Amino acid sequence: MATQQTATAARLLVAPSVILLFLWMVVPLAMTLYFSTLYFNLLDADNMRFIGLQNYKDFLSDPDFIGALVNTLIIVVWVLVISVGGGILVALLMDQPIFGQNIVRLFVIAPFFVMPTVSALVWKNMLMNPVSGLFAWISNSLGLPVVDWFTNWPMTAVVIIVSWQWLPFASLILLTALQSLDEEQKEAAQLDGAGAFSYFFYIVVPHISRAVTVVILIETIFLLNVFAEIRVTTNGGPSTTNLPFRIFELATNANDVGGAAAGGVVAVVLANIVAIFLMRMIGKNLEA
């Protein structure tokens, strides 16, 4: 009886938070679904009316949709390759006993705490500027041609900026996984005469595989929503417009609230499909 009363009291204490979280998630989603079924253009607000699934049809048949989807996948895939691959290397380096190890780790992790807008501004104006940027100065000093990143290589520039932000996150998670490696395994590998490559592929990789899977899941969810870096640096364009930026263009440039809402629902559905796929992959990895 006492246990039942305790459980009931616990549910009552948690209920306000659960209700608030439920409303915080459901109300915006419900309003987005509602607006996605309306013809709602801010320039023609008096003519708002129900049009069913027409906004979804228009969004999915828009020639810019496929390009935005492809750009979204390009950003996700390349940033994952760079951040996870580089994160493993950085984690291995930070796991070595060196002088000032804690300070080095602090500086490596610091970029992750920089706001995306600030990070994009720094890269655009201080590093990649073709006139006054650091990269331009290095190219001029070496007698090499200066690269106008945001004109000639806009997608590459965006991928570099986003990768720089997420590399510390991957490094931190993978470093934590490395530090949990059993010392007896390390000693056994050394006694057996395992080389660096054998030690890495047969000891380190299996040990950090779960951490890598978690990093991929978390990064993918956030990378599907990259926006600030594109807005600040290239302001869209056919070569860098992804789904979030395309939705932003519909809402601001075209004043099409209904179309933007439909695009938001499509983006949420695609993100959930990717998340479910990755969660299943994580489940299989954990079971193994």
C-alpha cells in the first residue's frame, strides 16, 4: 500500500513537467500541421483558405526541393566523415600523456561552445575573406592564387565551418570512450607484440564502435538543421541551399506561411526516418 502511494505521489510530482513538455512539443506541431493545410500568404492574408494537401504537393514538386535535399545530405555525410574521422585521430592524440594535457583538451573542445553565427562570421571575415583573410595572406605569402571560397567553393566552405564546430564534440565523446579502455587489454596487446595498426583496428576500433554510433546519431539529427552557417556566409544559392534554408526562403522571401509549414512537416518526417534508422543501427550495435 505504501509503495503504491509513493508511486502515485511521484507521478503527481512529475505530472506538471510532463504536461508542460507535452504542450511545448504538441502545440507547435499541431499549429504547423494546421497551417500546412491552408493557403496562407502574408501578402494575401485576407484570402486565407483550406486547400488540403496542396502545399505538400507544391513543396515536393518544387524543382528546388531535390537540390535542397541533396545539399542537406551532402552537408550531413561530409561533416560526419570529417568530424568522426578527425575526432578519432584527435581523441587518440589527446589520450597520450603530454605536458599541459588539460589545457590542450580545453582548447580542442572550445570551438563546440562557439555559437554557429559567431563561428560563421569569424570564418567568413577573418579566415576565408579573399582580400583580408588569413588564408588569403598565406596564399599571397607563398605566391599561390587566392581562393574566393564563398564564390568558387561555397559548399566546401560551409562543410569546413560546420566540421570545425562538430569535431570537438566527436573528439570529446571518443576520448571518453578511449579512456574507458581496460588497461589489461593494452598491456596484453603490448606483451603480444601488437603493432600500432593492429592495436588500433583490433583493440581500439571495436571498443569505440558504440561511441562512434552515438556520435553519428546525435550529429546527424543536428546537421539536418544547419542554417546559421549558410545564412551568414552564402545566404543560400543553388549550391548551398538545404531544406531548412529553403523553408526559410518560403516563409520570408515568398511570404508563403502555408508552404513553409508544409516544408517544415516534410523536414520533420525525413529527420524522424533518419533517426529511426540510426536508432535501429545503434540497437543492433549495442546487442552485438
